[in-house]
Amino acid sequence: MKILISDYKASMMPAHEYEIEVLKKGLPDAEIEVYEYTDEKRAEFFEKMQDVNALLTAFIKMDQEALEHAPNLQVISINATGYDSIDLPEATKRSIGVCPVGEYCTWDVAEHTIALMLALNKNLKEYTYDIEKNHVWEYSVSNIPTRISNQTLGIFGFGKIGKAVAKMAMGLGMHVIATDIAMKKDEAKKLGVEMVTPEEIFERADVITNHMNLGAENRDYFTIHEFRKMKRHPIFLNMARGLSIREEDLAQALDEGTLRGAGLDVLLDETPKLDCHPLVNRKNLIITPHAAFFSKEAFEDMQRISCENIVHFLKGEKEQVFRLVNEV
């Protein structure tokens, strides 16, 4: 039994002892290899995949070509909640299980969302920039902020994270509205959240945050067309997937003043070239390096669950896999 732990350097765990411990506990005879992936070494990666039974990764693209080079692969465990890097129909056709973590960092991502919202609303980046770079000590250099308790938060995607964000925002006194493809009105009503259409969020929200799962229907969902519908010049936050936003359009919306600020934990590319990126070095934009999930507790849960998924799947204990997103 061979297990490969592989990803881009920036997405790899800083250490793999805990992952190996969990895997060895469940599969004592397993051979485990850790391999740092790059697109330039894809052919070498294909060679390694020839005799691999389980792959632990987050962002390596496992398309039809990659799966063709993995004749013994039984399961792909994703140490993340998303799995858009996997050709799911092709994996299913080959009876390869796909297991994202599913739930490990809901509260952490919600905290990060609220932190970015508050920082942008209080102009913290502009103040610190002016103090540290321009040596300016002046509170009135920015727009006058409005109390967050007097603002309306609009949430796209009312799943676990969206609900957690709603609870935190309501604790701050905000009015919360949300939209979701499932329109979960009963769940929303219990929390005191108003379910509305996307158009109503564009019309009414002072802050808009995206927590939608990525699918074909919401790639490039937020373009200049949508940004210009946002009547209250909101703060815009994206904690979901970079592919939901057309980045050049977000830059245009910030330049036009259509948005008063933005906070992003994801970009289009997981390994972005930041020295020439159109969204870098803006006073009203905070970008974090896909770090919303990052806490001691979440980190340990992610490693444990993703490895236990491999153990359970390879031992035929599919009912104990935390989340299996295809039928195999």
C-alpha cells in the first residue's frame, strides 16, 4: 500500500510527522512518501503516481491526463473543503473516491471574515500605511466610517460558514440578509436572517461577503456588471474561491469607487505573482494568503481528518469517511 502526500510548496504542511503518525496508526504497513510538486515537474509526478494507492493533496490538478497515469489509485483525500481541482466524473468513472475534509475550520473562516470587515470599515490599512510609510499622523485622511451596528451584511452562500458569519455579525448588531441556491428560509428564520435574492443584496448591503461553493454556475460570478449593481458602495469580501471573481473587474470597481474597500483571502491563482498583481498595494484592499482557515485547532483537525479519510477508505470503511463526494 503506497500513499503519496504531495502539493505545491506553499500549500504543503510545514511538517508531516502528524499526518504520517495518523496514517501509520491505521495502516501500519503503508509506504508513505512526501513529494513537493511543481507544474514543471508534472511528468515526474506522473511517474510517482504509477503505483500510488492514495493521494493526499489540496491543489494539484487531477484531470483526466493525471488520472490516466494513476492505474492503482483508489482514493484522493483533499486537505481542504473544496475539490474543484479534481475531475470528479473521471474519478468516479475510475472508481476513485474523492474525500474533501468538509468541516474543520468553519469558525476560523468566519472569524477571519469579520476581522477583515472590521479592519476595512475602520480604515486600519490606510492608517497603518500612512503612519509607517508616509509618517502621517492624521485620523481624517480616510472616509468617515459608519458604526458597524448600523450596517447591513449581505451573505452569498448560506452554508456552515455563512451561518457562522451571520451569528458573529448579528452579535455586532448588524442586520443580516443572505442568498443561497437552496434558499434555506426555515434555517435562516431561526437565526434571525432574512433570505433574499442576489439583486436585493446588491441593492441593500453595506458589506457583501462571498462564501459560495465553487461550481460552473458561479465562476466569474462577480464581474464589473455585478459590482456596479452594488448601490451602497459596500465593502466586498471573498473567503470562498478566487475563480468566483474576475480580478480585473474588482480592480476597476475599486478604482471607480463602486466599492469602498475589499478583503480577499483567495486569488485566482494559488501561487500568484504578487510583484505585478493589479490588486496589490491598495490602501482600501486587504489580501491574506488563503489563511482564513489557519489556527492551531483547525490545522490539527485538517491533518487528522484528511488522513483518517484515507485509512477508512482503503480499509473498506466508507461509512466512516468524513465526506465522500462521489459514488464509488
